[in-house]
Amino acid sequence: MKKPHIKPTDKETVLKDGEFIVSKTDLKSRITYGNAYFISISGYSEEELLGAPHNILRHPDVPRCAFKMLYTLLEAGEEFFGFVKNLKKDGGYYWVFANITPSFDESGKVVGYYSVRRKPREGFKKVIEPLYQKLKEIEDKEGMEASVKAVQDLLAQKNVSFNEFMLGIQKGVINEL
Ligand SMILES: Cc1cc2nc3c(=O)[nH]c(=O)nc-3n(C[C@H](O)[C@H](O)[C@H](O)COP(=O)(O)O)c2cc1C
């Protein structure tokens, strides 16, 4: 299924405590598996999701540089942690704290990707919403290279890696920009 045109609304679905949204993709980020919670929260049927590109859930409020960070880490064989706002089929949205990792075969070759998401910690929006808004503004005016640089500058100023920054927010250790 191709990515449909959906008009985003301000209707938020908050994730349940202790529940995980799980999906797997092939190397081209096409969905090969989704657990029951993934399917139900997205609003799509399993048939619609399987084989679809994972950007079917792409929400316009997430800056492109967040996905650039994701693929830079995955291509280096590393995992990614980050907050992602996802678009439901009905136009509503849900925020997740995502961990995305490469999947390896017995010979160590990357054969796909795997993602597990949980409910973000209370208060994460105070840091992430203004950050993503600022990065989107930079992207709109100056392009993605500039927004990637803005992220790198922020990380250098805080002396943390991208994953440490995101995990810090989820743990409640980082509370401001
Ligand atoms: C395992 C895996 C899970 C992903 N999960 C999401 C997701 O939940 N939401 C999302 O917007 N993108 C997700 N992505 C990234 C998308 O494939 C895509 O790169 C992103 O939505 C940006 O799409 P665009 O380049 O069309 O703007 C995931 C990628 C992988 C490999």
C-alpha cells in the first residue's frame, strides 16, 4: 500500500503504560511485521501495513533530520533512540519513544530493521516539541544540512551523543534545551 494523503488533526492517542509497539522492516524500510498494538494504534489493517513503506506513519511535525540521524546510525550498525510523532490513518497522532536496531543474520550481515516503542516519559514534550519546531523552521529556510548541523551543535554544547540526549530526556535527566 502506498502512503495515503492524510490531513493531520490535533487528536492525540496516549500510549498505554507497559505496552510495546513492535514492527520489523526489510532493508528498504518496508514493513514485514507489526504486533497487534502497532496495528490497532495505527488505524490500518495488517494487510494495509505489510509491505507498506514505514513512512506511512510519517507525521509532518517531525523534522527530516531526525530520520537522517536514524539512518546514519543504522548504516553504521548502531541502534537509534528517539521521540517520534506518528500519524494515524484517521489523521490523529501518537508520540512514542522508539528504539530502532539493525537485525543481523548468523554471518553478521544486516538483513532488516527492528523497532520497539514505549510511552514517552511525562514532560518530554517540554524539550522535544520546541526542538522539533525549531529544527523544522531551520529545514524550511535553509535545508536539512543546516538542521543536522543545529542538532550536532546542540549535542556538542551538551557534550552528549544523539542517543545519550534522547535517553536522557526519557530518563528525566535532561529537562531543558
Ligand atoms: C524499523 C523502522 C521503524 C520505523 N518507524 C517509523 C515510525 O514509526 N514513524 C516514522 O515516521 N518513521 C519510521 N521509520 C522511518 C521511515 O522509514 C522513514 O524514513 C521516515 O518516516 C521518513 O520518511 P520520508 O523520508 O518519506 O519523509 C522507521 C524506519 C525503520 C527502519
